Amino acid sequence: MIQVAETASENTRETAREIFESWLRSMSDNRRGIWESLDDRTFVLVFWDYKTQKKAMDLLESLKTNITQALKTDLLAGLCWFPFQDCSRSEVFANALKAIDHAAFFGFGHTQHFDGISLNISGDRLYQLEQYEAAIREYEKGLVLAPKDINLMNSLGVCYGVTGDVEKAKACFESALKISPKEIMVLYNLGLTSQVLEDTDKAVLYLRKAHGIDGRIFEVELLLGICCSKKKPDAALPTWKPRPGKTPDPAWRSGSWGKYFSNRMPRTRREPLSIQRSNSTPWTLPLCPVMHWP
């Protein structure tokens, strides 16, 4: 799949179509390739009967170079092969779409082969649409291609978490931690998972590790303070204490600090204060989804 930049003029887009037609006419009356336009700047190409991937790639790169030079604009390209894993022919087009979506993270001029990260990005889009079961399938397919990718493991764990399968979520995060023991997003998610499973000691352990790596992350500080206060209110003070003279403290820090001292006042002085508990699901704080792409 090839895409012309959105900023390209109408004349440039029409020239691109003419180049595709001219190129295909040179391919023995379309007997080794076909193409179709999805819109005025996106084109789908299918090649077959090439003995090696290198020969097919040489052809595609030649086409891309010719179009780029003729149009004086960069192109975006996403590629996939068939056969590939257990994908059917009907999935080839969808995989090419995922590959070009992946290529977009690098910008125009980039060519991207369909891979595990392409599936991770596709899963993330489904996750944002709250289509969690479909996202899980994408992440699982991605892990077949990239079994040691911590982004895929973490994303899969987050999906399991929001669908209520906490044990599976925990297993995913633990697998990711074995590969990357200092990954903050994984440590945080393990801390949150442990809190949901009411294992406060483990939650504090994971969160202290994450906080030791980078003490500036809001979610880590907040959850660490909550977990510490469950065991012993005073233990949360280092996390919740306001920091005058530095970057303005978030409201939660000052609020938590005030709440702590409010709760230590005599009962008669603090009765007007009413702290409401949330009736939300156990995942009160957000799971940390995925890292930045690429």
C-alpha cells in the first residue's frame, strides 16, 4: 500500500495515478500485478509470481523512487507478504493497512513491513475504542511474531485487567518484568494489580522500585502513597508531602497531606469533613497502557 502526502495538490495526485497505470502496462498486461485506488492519494498494489522477496522489493522500491522523483514528494508505504504465518488471503489487505498505519509513526518517506509492532498499534486503536476482546486478539497475534516484546505483553496485560481477568493481567506483567526489570510502566501495573489482589506488601515493593527509578511520575506517587497509608498512615508522608520552591505540586499532593492531618485531629474538630469513597471498579487508578511509538 502506498500513500501520497495529504498536502499534495490535486494535480500531483492525478499524476500519481497516471504513473501507476503506466507502470502496470509495462508488466506484461497486468499478468504479474494489479492495483486499485482507495481514494485520490492511497493506492493498493498486489504483486505475484516473484521467486524471491528481494525481487519483489526491488520492483516496489523502483516504483516508489520513480513516483517520488516525478511528484517531488515523499510517499508512505506499508508492505505484507503472502503466505505469512497462518494469515488467509483475505487478511493480506488488512495487514497492509496495519503496516502503513505503523509506517505513519516514522513519517512520509518510510516503508514499513507488517510485524508485531503493527499489530500492537492496531490493538491500541481497538483498545481506545473499548473493543477489548478484539484488541486482545491483536496483541496475542503480535506476540507470536515478537514473543519478547514488552510493549505487547504490557498491552495484553492491560486489556486483561480492564476486562476483569486480573490473574492473566498479572502473568503478562510478570513476563514483561523478567525481560525488562527496570521498566516503570510494568512495575506500576504490577503494583496496581497487586493492590487489586489485596497484596499490599507486593504492591509497595513494585511501586517503590518504580519510584526509585523515576520519582516524578504522578500515578506511581499517588498509588504508592495510597498503599503505604493502608499499612501505616505515617508511611505515606514522604510521598504526599508538598514540595515548596519546585514545580507546582498537583492538587492531589496537597489534598492528601491535608487529609492526613485532618484525620489526626480530635473527632469533634473534623466531623464537618466528609470524604466520599468511589463506587467504581477495583481499577480506580488507570493501568499504564503502552509506550510511545515507534
